[in-house]
Amino acid sequence: MISINNLTFEIGSRALYEEANWHIKPGDKAGLIGANGAGKSTLLKLIVGEYSPTEGSISMAKDLKIGYLNQDLLSYHSEKNIVHVAMEAFERQNQLHAEIETLLKKLETDYSDDILNKLSDKQMEFEALDGYNIEFRAHEILAGLGFSEEEQRRPLATFSGGWRMRVMLARILLQAPDILLLDEPTNHLDLPSIKWLENYLQAFDGSIVIVSHDRYFLDRIINKTVESRKGKLTVYAGNYSYYLEEKSLREEIQGNQFKNQQAKIKQEERLIERFRSKASKAKMVQSRIKALDRMEKVDAVDDDNPEVNFSFKFSKPSGRHVVTLENISKSYPNLEILKDTDALIEKGDKIALIGANGKGKSTLLRIVADADKEYIGKSTKGHNVSQTFFAQHQLEALHLENSILQELIAFAPKHTETEIRSILGCFLFTGDDVFKKIKVLSGGEKSRVALAKALTADANFLVLDEPTNHLDMASVNILIQALQQYEGTFIVVSHDRYFLDHVANKIWFIEDKQIKEYPGTYEEYEEWNAKRTVTKQNDKPEKKTVKETPKKEKVVPPEDRQRALQKKNKELQTLEQKIADKEKEVKELEAHLAEETVYSDPQKLQEATRSYNSTKAEYEQLQEAWEQLAEEIMELEES
């Protein structure tokens, strides 16, 4: 299908690719991976002909139809509605449609056989190309990518960059190409749209090459992994998880080969050194020197998985309640986001806020962070809460003329330069990298600097909005390690499911304009939500005859369940404190009964016993009340 042969591509004096090879076959669904700057996007541009190789060749069939999605498509501008923009994919059908309309207009005054025959031919070709269904197919794909019927009637120019990219993706998918080249297709998609795209690509008949940092997305689609590294392309015959296992095995073998070769080289060097001065051994020495020069050297294994070795701490721990939201309502013109909802963030919570775009995630995050004051209700920060808010727009707040090191030192003066360098090393800035000016950094590098700043702030509460955007897999892994070691509280919005599954212990989502909470990991939430969805679909009201008397059951409305849970949990906490206080009283009375002055005096003993029995009974009643309340909470959670 596409053959890359001995490809060399140079940018200035740097060879981005050097004699790289790869053959893309029909049916291949390949993930093209590598660190930022490894040339993944450049390779796609080489394939479509935007760049030309310095040496080598890229060959393919002349009639091969390529669908290419890249971030440059964000600049595409049109005043047409997005259905018409998507339908631009059907070039021949659109041409035929225009010609048919022209012929029909002519037919109003000209009834000649020539016009009728031309019209018949055009209509037959249009029907053969499924022209009458192209608008339906455009609506179907746009709906899958998250566009409502009303939005599909809006001009492309009225949408933000992320939504415009979805329209471009729809147009490419509608072209039904032989091969899809997708450069970060999930960058501007929410979770429901990512899942829809996964299903679409799994069923796609052609070949696919995907550049993506979303390992869950890759695992569900690709059957080959191609690593771009050190100017070469290395193919692994499996998905991303297979690649990790296979690469680990290859590196183990390479490490052993390197170790053995180094031992052999040292042995030969000792032998050469020993006999170098002996004339009788000169021929043998020269022979061994030449053999060492000819030896194909095995490279040492590079560590592509750096570990965080810095502890991200803060000077003051927060109180138990970090943020309390009470009766929060938030609306925009013609759109109600939240209605009279409550929520509580407690010390140690690691919350992932998930959901479709437009459901209010960023709005809720800004309310939590006190960045949005235009709402009804009350948001209260707890005792000793110190906060840092990370959002993509804060990349613009970096001082462009500063070096990376200067930026961190100015922001975190309490840390020594050694500590700052250690932190920057955790975020993949090593050696002289720390002296780079902010203005020359890529988007991903700027994100890493901003994240390093967020984590060095003396904050026990982090609010993180899409921190994984623009990060490669190694950088995402660094962020995961940092947040796993972070001892404070955080709430994060991200569409990277691998990231969420490794950092969150609670899931928040907005449903029916209420903040809902699932107490578990993202993977556990997905399983629970899948079962809940199936249950909702299968739930059908029972048919009742005249003779039946329906059994009345107490049903807690979904919008009230969360509020009831929070109320009962507060009651449970109060009850636990009462139990602890009462238990202390019981122990004090037991000690009082054991005093000689009490048990030796019948009157004192009688009074002390009465007081002890009464307090013990109250303690047992509190215990029973706690068990009853805990059972009610469990029933609410399971309902």
C-alpha cells in the first residue's frame, strides 16, 4: 500500500530520519508513537507529499485515496453550515448534484432528447454513487461526533477550534479513504466522542496510521505499533500494551548483549595493552585492534521511563473539609448548567471530573477554584486551604524572556536551585535544557513548565484543567507519578482515561444538572456506568391488570439521592463523634467503679452503678443508630 524505503529527512544539519524503513500493508491499523520532536507529524507530511525526503523514497499506488487529519485544519474557514462543510467530502456527488439542478432548470424550457438523456445519465451516476444518502451520512457522523441537530445548521465559523476540528474529521471520514492518517485525533474530543470514534475506527475497512498520546485509544484500535526513535522506525506486531511488553523484552536482551560485549571489549583491550610492546606479538595485536574497530557495537539501553524522585510537599495541611458547595445554581443564556446542587471535597480526595463537552465541567471547575463568581449558592473553602489552579490559558502567563530555571526560581523562592533542577529533571528538563528561553519551547514543553510551577507552589489543593494536553506519553507518566506522590487534595478534568485511572479515587460527573459522585477509580466507574446503562435500557414498566394492586415503594428521585447521601454522611460523622465521646464516658465510669472509695461504700456504689448502666445504655443506642444509618447509606448508594 505505502512503502517507505531508506528514508532520510534532514532539518538543517539534523537528520530527523536516517535510512528509515516501513511498509504499510492493507488492513494495517498502526499507532505511530515516540517522544515529542521525534518526527511523527513530519512523517505523515512526508507521506502526503507536503515535505520531500532528503534521500530515499515513499512509494504508493497512484489511485490510493488518503484521508489526512492534522492540526493545520483548524485554520479552515467557511460560512456554510457544518453539514455542507462535511458534505464537501463528496466531490463528484456534489458536482453531479449541481449539474442535475442545471439540467432540471433547462428542462423547464427545453424538452429535447439531448437534455433528457444527459439528465438521465447524470441521475443514474448520482444514484450509483449513493448521492441521495450523502446528507443522511453526514448527519449521522456529525451526530456521532457530538453535534446536535440544531448545531448542525450553524455555520462552521461560529464554532471554536476544537469543534471545527471535529467537522474536519467528519469530512475526512465521509471520504471513505483507503487509508486514514490521523494526527492526534482525540485532542479536541470529549470522552463520549472518543468512544464513538473508537467504535468507528474499529469497524473501518481500510488502513489507519494514528499519531496519539492516548494509550487507551491506541490499545482499542491498532494492531501494530511503530516507534519513531533516533531516526529509525521500529515495528512491533501488536497494540500499545504489547509494544510495552515486547520492548521491555528486547531491551533486556539488548542490555545483556551490551554487557557481554563490553566485557569482551575490555578483555581484548587488556590483551592488546599487555602485548603492545612485544615485537613478536605485533601482528596479533594489530589483528585484534582491527577486529575491535570492525565490531558492530551494541548500544546501551536508554531509560525512556524516568521516575519522579522529588517529594512535592506543602507547609500546612488543610482541614478535613477542603471545599463545600451548597445549593449551587449556574446558568448561561438559554442554558442551565447546575441547579440547586451540593458537593463536598474532603482532605485527600483525588477527584476526576468527567463528562461530555458542554455539560459544565470547566464551569464547575472554575466555581471550585473561585475563578467564577457569577452563580447562585455558596462555595466555602475549608481551614488552611491553599490552592493552585492550572489551566491551558496559564501557559500565556509564562515569562517568555526567562529561562526555564529562572521561571521556577522566581516562582518558588523557598526551593534551592538544586531542588528546582531536581524538579525540572522530573519533568524531562535535564542538563542545559534548563537554560532554554520559554519563548523557544513547544506547546508540550510549556505545559510541563507550567505543571512544574503548579506542583512547586506551596498549595495543599490543586485544581487542574486538562493538564495532559500537549504532553507525550513519557510526560503523562511523569505527571501521574507526581500526583500519586502528592499528599494533598486535587480535582482534575482530563479526557486521558489512562491518566484518570491512575490518579483518581473519586469520580464526579454532572447529570440532571446535579453533581454526582462515584466513590472509586475511573475503571470501576466505567464498569458501574455500563451496568447502569444496560439496566436503564432494560427497565420497562410492568403491565398491570385491573385486578392488580401495585405495591407502593418509596423511591428516591435521582436528583435527591446525592443530596440525601451527603446529609446522611454528615449525620454519620456527627454520630461517630458522639459515640467516641460516650465511649470515653463509659471507660471513665468503669474506672470510677473500680476505685476502693466507691465499691467499699454501698451508697456510692449504687449511684455509680446506676450512672454507669444509664451511660452504657445510651452508648449502645448510639451504636444501633449508627448501624441503621450506615445501612440506609449503603441502600442509597446501591439504588
